Amino acid sequence: MESSSPAAPRSPSRHAILFVLITVFLDMVGFGIVIPVLPRLIEEVGQMSLAQASIIGGWMFFAYSI
């Protein structure tokens, strides 16, 4: 009779880790491009001051993070 011991948990493969790292990198690049431009874009599109546009942009990022 063979004893059935639980299999050892497999470590994540290198491909999975590489995929996650590339995804996070691309996400950070996207934020790095959007964050500096967003207040001026909102200012032009919404016809408001830079201070108001920055507040709107802050609320937009807050809502996105939820």
C-alpha cells in the first residue's frame, strides 16, 4: 500500500512572475504619462482654473482607486 502524502506546493513559474512584472511596469508607465498631463487637460476641456482642475483630477484618481 502506498502512502499518499500531500503534494508539495508548486512555486510560481518564471513566466507567471515575468508576466506580472511586465503588467505592473506598463501600468506605472501609463500613470507616469497621465498624471502630469491630466490637470492641464481638465483645465482646457472643463474651462476652469488649474486649482479646480487639480481637485477634479484628484477626485478622479480617488474614484479609480476604489
